[in-house]
Amino acid sequence: MLLSHGGEPLPATESVARWTVEQVLSLAPDDASRKAGNKLATAGHWSGTGFDGSGAVWGLCKGSGSKPYQTVVDTTGPAYTCSCPSRKFPCKHALGLLLLRASGDGSVPQGEPADWAAQWLTARRGRAEAKQAKQEAAASGEAAPGPADNAAARKRAERRAERVTAGALELEQRLTDLLRGGLATADRTGYALWEETAARMVDAQAPGLAGRVRELGAIPGSGPGWPVRLLEECGLLHLLDTAWLGRERLPDPLAATVRTRVGLPMSAEGPPVRDRWLVLAQYDTPDGRLTTRRIWLYGRESGRTALLLSFGAMGRTPELALPVGVTIDAELTPYPGGGLRADLGRQFAPPAAPPGTPVPDTPPPGGSTAAALAAYGEALRGDPWLDVWPVTLRDVIPVPSEGGWQLTDAEGASALPLSSAALSRPGLWKLVALSGGGPVTVFGELGHRGFDPFAAWDTGGTGGGDGSGSRAGDGSGAGSRSRSAEVTDGAVRLI
């Protein structure tokens, strides 16, 4: 059975650029796929390979059975299909084929797609055209829902809101009982009571509350100082409960944020923003039930930072994947509220790396560690439940500190500690090697647990900006250079 992942294919007016090895590896859903893809990146595993100017790459890979696996990649999506039984996107065969193409050794010649590859490409592009026509009809009002549809949707929303309100009231009583009994004794009740409370929130159709309850249940007995951490999280959960119960009195952006945090589905509905979006980072977060993929983008013209989210059910990787370092000319539609989440809409050109890749390119504008902290604090005013905020640090130096590492401003005025997650990854040593004791520009997420770096540029100590990670700046980056062999769009990928 063919398994496929779809994005929006694009009619290419010119030959689509070949991706670099690092960009291909950034698409791998996990380390195991990355290693397996590398093993398949030799011509001996493949036959019938080819590529064309529209961005299609295809080939037959030897497998354990008598029939080779049919693998096709449309790099304008990107999108993948393979006849292997893997539930990962992209699978190891797609990665191996793209790595073989990235080598540029002639193993993947240019030509016309094989019949089996052309069939999938034609069907995929036909679906995209139909989807585009449907979107245009909806935008023009031709497919607007009737009054009966609106009334039914309103009733469903009201019923769900009533259930969420009942769940929030029940949760408030649970928190009251917890405080009355004393936080220091919370570890005696065990996790079962928390899981039962979380299940009640699921019944109330408030998955956001359920997730926070489960996090709460993992805190008691988790190490020194756990009662303080439990009190902090209880306070945030109580704030969310009361915000939901009084949502009619909140400003519209904050009310939208509260609905999102509680777990109500929201749709991207803001005005689309077209820009040349640089893919800064991509990483997955599994929680046992769902895998969430986060993709950070930076708009070259608008100076905006945006977050794309994609989800995969248990045992499946999320579908949306963009090579780190490429730039896409596309529209993003923002979600309501004060966050940065957006949906990827129409693409006007294939994802492109700079000509003559790899080439150092200008990073997003950044600022000092103090400016980054100020930006994070400002973001918390609009969303008190925010865990992290994207920032770009300019002219910082990684230095060891007691029990870890920190990024210090070049003049030594202030510093940010690296998170424990960053300390456990090999990206830390890439960052240290790139710096060599000198200033670098680093993009990542700043939260209450510290700073998590995702990409770094050796900018030679130039630049400025406000450190917000989401505002326009000059982004001059003049004199950019790199000491690392693993360069993507001028950046060293750290995750």
C-alpha cells in the first residue's frame, strides 16, 4: 500500500534547486531514520532513479522482498510516498533517495518520471488544484454555509462550553481540597487521583486542562523543592480556570488565548501574510499519545516570527516537514490570540536554498540577553501560560558555568543559562565549536527553564536589534562567515 504525505505542489517555472545533505537530514523524524537513510544513500541500493525540473525525485530501492520499494518525493511540497510499510514521514527510503540526489554524483539523472511515479505526481497535483479552487470559492463567498449550518455549529459550541465550564468548576474544587490538605502531603495520594481528575477533564472536552493536570501529578516527589513547583503550577492552573469562567470580560485576544489553552479547537482566521519565510528550526515533542512537530519561520520582509504546528497520532510522525535553512515564498494565516502560531497557506515558489549552497546568509535581527528577557516578559503579559518564546541573541559567547553552560553578552553585562535539554544534546558542542570563544548569533526558545538554542551564525560580532525574535530589524549580518562544515543557509543547525 502506498503511504503518502501531502503538501501543496507548485508548478515550477525553472529547475528546482538540489537540497544539501544537511537540509535533507533536517527532515528526518528521528535519529534512527537519519542513520537508516544514510545507509541507503548509495547507488547500489537503487535502480530506475531520476529527477526532473519540477522538483520530483523517484527511484526503486531494494528491500527484503522480491519487489523493490517505489519511492517518490515532490520537493516543492515537500511530500513523499513509498510502498514500504513504514509509518514515518519521510521514511528511510525517501531520505536515502534525497541524500543520493544531494550528493550530485550523477547517480540520479535528469529525465521524465517513470509511469508509477508520474501517476502519483499527477494525482497529487490534481488534488491540489481542486483544493485551491475550493479555497478560492470559499473566499469569494460561493461556498458560505447557510443559516441552518451556522445555527447547528453555534449549538454545538454552546454545549461544549457548558461541559468545559462544569469541568473547570470541578477542577477548582480539586485544587481547593489540595490546598486545604497541604501541598507537602500531595505525594502521599499517588498519581492515580491525578489521572482520574485528568480523565474527568477529557470527559468535559477540555484536553488543555487535562494535560496540565497530568503535568501537575508528575511534580510531587520529583526532587528537592517540588512543593514550590507544585504551588506555581497550581497557581497557573487556577488562573486558567478563573479566566475561562470569566472569559466574557476579557479582551478578545486574551479570550482567544484562554480558549486555546483550555483545549478548544481554533481556526487560523487572520489576514494572510505573504513573505519569504526562512525555516529556522524543526523538532518533534512526543507525549505518548501524540507527537507534535514545531517549525519556526522568520519573514525576511515582515520581520515576523511564526510557528507552524503539525501533529501525528501514536506511532506516526507528523506530516508537515520543511528543510531547515530553505526559504519559502508563501502565505501564512495567523491564529487568533497573542501567539505566533500560523497555518501554511499558498506557496508561490518551491522551497529554495540560496544559490551556490551552502552560503552564509543573514540571521534574524537579534539583541542582548536583557532584551530577550524583556521580550519574553512582554509575551507573558498576553499569555501567562506561555512556556517559551522565540528570541534571537546577538553577539553572545557560550561559557561554562556552575553545573552547566550559559550564553553571555560579549561585554559580559548579562547572561542566560542554557536549559537542561540543551545540555544533553550534541548541538551544544557545535555551538561551542562555532564560537571558538568569539561572539555568535543564536536563535532559540527562551523560557523559565532557560534558553534552548536551535540555530547559530558566526556573525563576526556585528549587528543589533531588540531581541524579540518577532520584530523587524536591519539584520545586516555583514561579514558573516562560518567555521562549521554543517552549514544551512549560513546557520549551524543545533537540533
